[in-house]
Amino acid sequence: MNTLTISGSPHVHGDDSVKKIMYGVVYALIPAILVSVYFFGLGAVRVLLVSSIACMFFEWIIQKYIIKGPPTINDGSALVAGVLLAFNVPANMPSWILIIGAFVTIAIAKMSFGGLGKNPFNPALVGRIFLLISFPVQMTSWPKPSALFAGDALTDTVTGPTPLGLLKEELGKGRTVPEIMQEMPGYVNELLGNQGGCIGEVSAAALILGALYMLIRRIITWHTPVAYLGTVFVFTGILYFMDPLQYVNPLFHLVTGGLMLGVFFMATDMVTTPVSRRGMWIFGAGAGILTVIIRIWGGYPEGVAFAILIMNAFTPLINRGFKPKRFGEKVADA
């Protein structure tokens, strides 16, 4: 007996698919992957492989034996989650801790809600926050970029603070921003990736290059990134104008930490962020405000992961309040 599926018109066909989009994101991450390997050596390779393989394994075994649905590891979403989780940890992260993070990323943050398209929070960021809270020492021991070429990534690594961590620590000692900035790597090094931090967040230039690829391919839109970056720039610019001795130049906030990684590869997630243009503006602005508040007045030097996860929680409310225009509807675009 044949059955018919009835749905409302219009019916528009496009050649995009989940697989194409996900592997498009992987391609966009290649510049940052190459930079991480250049600066952190085999430590970055190990972290990327362990995280990616573990995430794909956990998705496969849960899909096969618990959900018992069609396999989904070929759609690339588990691979993207694995790479992004790796991008959010230091290069000397022990493999066993990384596997725990991969389990939280896939089993708890993704598959427990039913899989791709049903998770309310970005899985890789959930994994990062879990590891940061559970293993704070390992998650805040930052290898210096050139050290891993000379020794083993787990035993002989020379560690140092991130620029954001150094700034917060020294400001707490009563020093001024101009004094602290003399000890920083410099804007060029920070832009290219010669600074301490998670393996995927150190090079703003590589992340911007990948973002341009996604924008050209229309994998993401510009609304959320512009709102996010613009809010951070304006907010920190106002503070800098008020007191340059206590608040750093807004450019510093743009090229250090995980801002570029979060803005282009996590705040643009189609599943966990708003679908309307106005919703994207609100999401990006809210994440930008929260990022600055946490960075400057919070207990952590970095605030991107927390900011995006908090705004993920507001996504259903934003979608409800700012619905996109229906086909043929003569109202202002939401």
C-alpha cells in the first residue's frame, strides 16, 4: 500500500545537505589545524586524532546499541564536534581526559537529546566547560608554542600563561595595562598564533580565513559574527576610553583567547542559535556583552564558552519572539 506525505507548499529543492555543510566546516577548520600543528607539533596532532576518533566512536556505539537508529557518523557532525573539542583544549591535554570530554560532548550534550538537530547546547562547548570544571589544572596548563618541537608533549612541555590570563593576573596585583602590555607577544604574534592557549584558538588569522570560506559557501551568515564582534569592540572600547590604565585596547580582546573560534564556529551553529536575522543580532550582542563581563569582572580570564552556552539557553525564547517571515507574508522581516 502506497502512502502519501502531505505538506504545505512551497516546495523548494536545494543541493545542500547535512553532510556537505559539516564537511564544509571541516574544510574551513584546516587553516587553524595547520597553524596548531606548526606551533604545537605532535601534541596538537595527538589531541586532534584522539578527540575526533573518540567522538565518532561514541556516536557510533550509542546510535547502534542504544538509539538503534540509522548510523549518523558519516554525516560529519561527530567529526566537527571532535575537532572543535580538540580546538578547546591545550596541546598537552592527557588522552584519557580528552576521551572523557568526548564522551560528555557526544553522549550527554548531543545523543541524550536524540542526536543532531535536537541538542539545545553546543556539544563541544559543553565538553569544554565540563573539562574546565572537572580538570582545571590540566585545562589551564598552557604550552608555549615553540616548546613542543623540542620535547615530548606530555613530559617536557614548557608552559606559560595566556595573554588574557596574564592580563587578569597582573591587574589583580595592581599593575597598569601599559606595564603589562610590554610583556605580551604583540598584536602580530597574537594574530598569527604565536601565543599560549588552546590549540585551535591561538591564530585569529587562520580562523578568519576559514570563516571567509564559510561565508562564501553560505554555510554561515554574517549577522551573528558582526553583532558579536561589534558588541565586544564597542563595549571594550568604551571601557578603554574611560580608563586606559585599567582596561586594555579593544583590539586585544579581538585577537586573543577563543573569541574568533567562538564567533565563527560556535555562535553560528544552526542547531543551537536563532534562525531569524533579528534573532541572530540579539544572540550575537548578548554573547558579546556576556563575554566582556566575564573576561573583565568574572573569575575566569576567558568568557566565550560560558557566554555562548548561556545564549544557547535563550535561543528558544528568541526564536519564539522573533519568528522569520512566512513565505508570501507582507510584514517586516523578523
